[in-house]
Amino acid sequence: MHVPGNSVPRFSRPPFAAAVVAMFASAVGVANAVEFDEKVKAPQSRDAAELRSRAQAYFGHAALKRSGGIDAVIRDRGLAQERFDVTWDLQRSIDFGKPIGDMSAEGVVDRGDGTYGVDLTANPQWSDPADRLAGLLPVLDRAALGTEFKRRGMSAEGLGNLNRYLDAHDVNEATRQAALPVAISFSRVVRKFDKIRRPVPDSLVFSYLYQRELATGEARRQWGVGLLDALGPADTRIVESYLDEMKSTVVWAPSDSRSGIDTMLATLRLADFEQKATAEAKGVKP
């Protein structure tokens, strides 16, 4: 479970039980709906050495891309997936009590209580700029934000572009819509297992969670791309300077990954699950 530090709003992976009960509460419609694929497995390193090797490879790619600023980082879908996979792998290792080894060179500090901390200012590779923008801009006071951006040189036209984009593009609705086809298609897989009287493997459940979170992360990235297009290069740099001055940390802690499986499967098995899920994705309370 990611626990953000300081006052910077960020999206974080919720505890398993909360995530599956409120399945769409935290989930830019995507161009093509992505459904659950039984052949896609969630990444999991064999040991600490493989995990660190994966993190080091990602860090190298991220360092090159970050020289082009957040515009270059957000627009790179491959880099976003690589970051997501490494973060997922690390979180699952912590959940399952697997040793992650010494990753202090990558900024992951053992806090001595089963949790691990990262200073995102010193190690921005672990930070997702699209995620930060999506978690920050829609919730901050518009007037105060506008005053700050204007002080930094943003024109009235730029502020207008920003406000129009935020008014027209609800990132929470976008992520709910991205999660919906993954959830509905997985619920059908669950019923298929029920029909042949076989238990749903835990590994399949984790593959579902991986694919659902990947889909919602991609929706936030696409939302970020749209925001950058609306702002343009000069105003994007102003927003980036604002983000860069914020101090932020993150803590990885074990989540109740296994305990929520039965609850989630029970929800997916509801006779009216698809109708309720579709309504919730549209923002309609059941």
C-alpha cells in the first residue's frame, strides 16, 4: 500500500479489501476498451536480485526520458508501463513478505518496521507525473492555483485553457470507464470457473487487479496527455515548475492483499453486478 507523505495529493494503491468493495470509486475514456485477458500475468520477480535488476533498467530509461521534462515522460506509454510494472512488483513482494534486498541505491529505504520509504524529490523516477497532475489539479482551489500560475508567467489565455480542460475532462469518470470493461469481463471468467465447479486461482485474481490498475493508470496518462495538449509547451513548463517545488514522499507498506479475495469474488458473482458496475462507472449511485 502506498502511503503518501507531506501535503501533496497523490493517487495511491488502496488496501485490497477497500479496492474491491468500492471497485470503481478510484478507477478520458480510452480509445479502445481493454477487457481482462487470462493470458496476461501480473509481473512478479523470482527474487530480490531480479527485482532490483528490473528497477535499475527502468531507472536508466527514466533518466533519459526525464531530461525532456514531464511532457516527454507523460507521453511515453512504454515508460509508464515499465514504471507501473516495477512498482507493482515491489508492492507485491512487500505484501507477500518476500525480501527485496538492498534497494537504497534506487532510493528505497527500509524503515525497519516492514515498510519502505522513498523521497520522491530525490528519486523522481518513482513518481508518476500524470498521476500527480490528475490527483492535484482537479482538487486544488482554482482561484489560488490561477494566482500562483499567473505569478509564474501563465497568461490569461493559458489559465483559460487549463480551466476549460479541467471543466470538460473528469479524470475520475475516465478511470471508472477504463476499469469497467476489465471488471465485467473478469466477472464472466469467474462465472465460467463456477460453472465447471473449479475455484478461481489467486494468481488469476492478481492478474485481474494488475490489468484493472494498469487500465486506470493508462486513462490517467491519457488525461495528462490531453492536458499537455491544451496547455502547450510554455504553460506546461510553468505547471512543471510548480510541481518540482513540492516536497513529496511515499511509503510502501504491506496491504491486505489476500484477505479481500473472497469479498471481491462475492461482489463479482452478484446477479446484477454488470448493471450496478455500469451505473457506478457513470457516476450513478446504486
